[in-house]
Amino acid sequence: MNNRLLTGVLALGLAVAGWSLGMKSNRMANGGLLESPNPSTMSDAEEFDYVWKAPLKVGADVPGFKVTREPISLVWSKRTNRRWLELNDGGGVSQNVPVQAGQKYVLKFVVEGNPQGEDRQSVNIVAPGVNRSETVQSKETRHLETRFTANSDRAPVEIYATEGGRGPRIYTFVVESI
């Protein structure tokens, strides 16, 4: 009985400590793309060496995301079981992230140069008060961060390719308060 009480008190203490230290949570829905359908089951999907790619049309929903520009593909690696969005010739996605007006946030995601694309591939990042471009080289991986201040209870965030032909891959999306 005493062990159970002690365990309960410790669990409560750890929860309070985490809360007081400002533990952050991801406000971006489906940030890891794991709630997305398996591209191998989608219409018009194609199988390539160790990956399945499914093209997405403007207006299509990938849980949490809205396709805003084409061409874009949802990709699944059979080797790593990882999913990403491949932005080709201007393809892009957006999400209206629930936030608190006046609060500062950071958007984090990974951009990876597509080895089959041009040497230079770029994405544009749009968030409240932000409109910036980042470039990645073919076969390069970068962890990007963009800070913004919310001006309402929803923060529209959009990421789209601006150059690179068979363009960059993006994945692991996080928006958290700072």
C-alpha cells in the first residue's frame, strides 16, 4: 500500500515539475505524417526503388495539411518506414495551426535536397510576419527553424518549393511556443 502511495505521489510530482518547466507540445497536426494514408494504397501511386509515391492535387487533404500548390507527392520509404512530402516545381502545403494570439512560436521542420533534383533546391516559408526562402543542395539535409508571433488564434503556415525541379523533401513538422 505504501509503495502505491509513494508511486502516485512521485508521478504527480513529475507531472507538476514538467508543467512548471514549461514542457512544450507540438501544435502542428500530423507533424510526422504518420496519420497520412500509406501512399501504396492511394490512387495513381507509383512504386520506385524502395519507395511509393502518390501525387496530390491542390485542395487535397493529407491529415492536418492542405495541398496549396502542385505538383507534390506523398512518399513512403519501404526501407525506413518514413513518410515525407516531395515538393516538385513549386508544390506546397499549408496548415492553420491552433495558437494563442500574442504568443511567440517556433516552426521547425526538416528539408532535404532530392538527389534526383537539381543541385540547388529552395523552399519558401510563410507564417505570421514571416516570408522567407531557404536553399538546400541536392543530397543535403537541414533542420530549419522559423520564429513568429501569433496575431490570432490560428497561424496559417505554408511551405512551398520555389526552385529545384524535382524538388526538396520536407518532413517532421513542429510548432511549439517559446
